[in-house]
Amino acid sequence: MQKNKSTAKLIEGPIGKILTRMTIAMTFGLIGMVAFNLVDTFFVGKLGTDQLAALSFTFPVVLVVSSIALGLGLGASAVISRAIGEGDLHKVQRLTTDSLLLALIIVIGFVIVGLFTIEPLFKALGATSKIFPYIKTYMRIWYLGMPFVVVPMVGNNAIRATGDAKTPSIIMVIAVCVNTVLDPLLIFGIGPFPELGIEGAAIATVISRFTTFSVALWVLKKREKMISFDIPKFTEILNSWKHVLFIGVPIAGARIIIPITIGVITRIVSSYGIKAVAGFGVASRLEFFSLAVIHALASVLGPFIGQNIGAKKYDRVHAAINISHRFTILWEIAIFILLILLRTQIAGIFNKDPQVISTIALYLAIVPLSYTMQGVFVLSTTALNVMHKPLQAISLTFFQMFLLCIPLALIGSHLFGLTGIFAAVALSYIISGIISRVVLMKYFKRENE
């Protein structure tokens, strides 16, 4: 068995400083990826409200695929970070290689299913015949580019498991830069490029994702030496898949619940018209941007907890959880103040239609205060997954979305219209955030005994 203790970078040193350094690096990457979606939203919004609404309908489906990829990636990161903490290099290489292979196999299946279910799926989500051609054009190209979305998400999480948050961020920023350059060229036909409209946005997305695919695999193979081309016994591959899927499947399930819920909420909002859907789609993307720093912190908290549990340093884990929760509350209060003061100006950036602007502004006036507890929820479920409690984490997500958010949104819509829908989202975030903290500390106490 090969040993390599030098790769466990997170089991020594000041906790706050380590988390801050890694979170700052990761924030640039995650903000970049959220900006990736916002850039598409911005340029497609210039084409018209119909095209913007079409892109809004695709958002829940894109999130489902991204959620599966992220689930596999976080599952891989959780087991790889523990192996790093244990100092087992052979196990690290086997888990990394097998995780990438698993991601590729799964994504091929989803491409085939996705291409044959575009029409029934989006009609079920409430897409009208007027905007369906735009959806079909976009999703056909996007599905074919799925391998370049899924595989690098797994690869970047494997890199992050080593304690390196900087490289995955650089990889993501590269993709954003490529997309930002290609979007206007291909959408509007600038210079020698053809004017492709929403089709150009899809092509730009696939090309930019291909860059992350190439760079992530190069880093894992050449620099980190985490990919092995040795042919193992099939039972060894199955063992790796079992460990990754034990954590990855519940994470993917939990992540899929979120876009499914957004899809249901989109369906509820669609009763108020296409312009309301367009506004809600923009607001959903802005929410991901507002929580980007917290998702960055969660991305580095996972490897930190994994390495320190592997090294049996539970006091460092407890301190990291408390530091991250305190930071989340303070940070999201600042975000709330910023959004409520500038909500109308921010809404006007994406579309000039008064109803679209008013829908975005209404959402930003109601929901952002609850981001404090949604941040705690994100961090708590991340910690539970790394502690090998994925079923508890997915149960919390199920509770938040299906037992709180959707029922409350239906009631809120009936009583107060769009205001009631958005208030339901906020209330579900607050209640579930508080409960997630209680559940996390309960299971951490058991882990430490």
C-alpha cells in the first residue's frame, strides 16, 4: 500500500485562515460559474422576452443534470479527502479514476434519454407552443455537450479534495471567459460569425465547457498524479463505485430535488404569465449568485472535514463548523441589505419589460433575508455528507422542498399571488436552516464519541 502524508494539507494550521484562503479562491470560481449563467441570461434577454422565458424553462433541467454531476463529484471528494487524510495514495488514485469512469458511463445514458424526452418534458413544465422551438433548439445542443459538463465537475471536486481550491477556480474562470466572448459573437453574429440566436448561446456553452473538461483532466493526470491507467480487478472498480455512490447518490438526489422544486414553482408562477416566468427565472439565477460565497465555503468545508475526520482530528471539525456558520449569517445579512436597496436597478439590467422587472424586484425584496439560514442549511448538509450521513442530508432537503416550499407556495399563491409564492420560499429556507443545524450537531456528537 502506497502512503503519502504530504497530500493531507488541511489537518494542520489555523482553521479560520485555511478556510478563508480556500473560500476566497473557490469564490472566484463559483461566482464565475454563476456569472456563466447570468451572461447567457443577459445576452439571450436582448433577443426578447420569449427567448428569455425559453431559457428560464431550461434552467430546472440544466440544474438536474448539474446536480447529478455535482452529486457524483461531492461523493468522490468525500471519499477521496478521507483517503488523503489516511495517507493512502493508491486508494486516492483508484477512487479518482473510477469516479471519472462512472461519470462518463452515467452521462451517456442521460444524453440518450434527454434527446428523446425534450417535447413531453418541457410541455409538462408549462412551455407554450410559441416558445417551444427555442427550447428545442437550445436543449438539443446542450444535451450533446453534457459529457463536458459532468466529467469536469467530478474532476474539479477530486482536485479540491486535495485541499487545492485555487486550480478548480481557475478552470471555471477560464470557461466563463470563453463563454463571455463567444456568447455575443454567436448569438448576434458579430463580424465573421453567423447570427444563431439562442442556438449560439448553446454552442458557446458547449465549447466553453469543453475547455474545463480538457484542463481538469490534464491537472489530475499530469500534476496531481491522481489518475491511474493500471487495469484493476473489476471487483476493485465496483468497490470504488460503491463508496462513491453511497454518498454521491443521496447528494445527487438532494440536488435534483432543488431543480425539481424550481420546476414546480415555475409551473405555479406560469399561471401569472410568461413575463412572470421570465422574471422568476432571472431571480433564481440571482439567488445562486447571492449564495455563491456560501457554496464556495461549503465546497472547501467538505474536504477540510473529510481530511480531519480521516486523521481523527474532531476538534478541528467542530471549530470549522461553528466558524463557517457564524460567517454565513453575517455575510448574507450584508447581501440582503445590498439586494433590497438595489433590487430595481439590478432587475433592469436583464430586461426592460416593466412586469419582468417588477417580478424580479418583488423576489429580491422578500427572499434574500432568508439566505442566512439557507446558507446554514447548505453548510450543514455538506458536513453531514462528508460524515457519511447522506440519507440524513437528503431527508433534510426533501423536508425543505416537498414538505415546506411547494405546499406553502401553493397556499401562498392562492392567498397572496406572487408575493405569497416568494414568501413561502423564504419561510421554507428559515425553518429548514434552523433544523439542519440541530441535526448536524446531533450526529457530530455521535461521530466524536
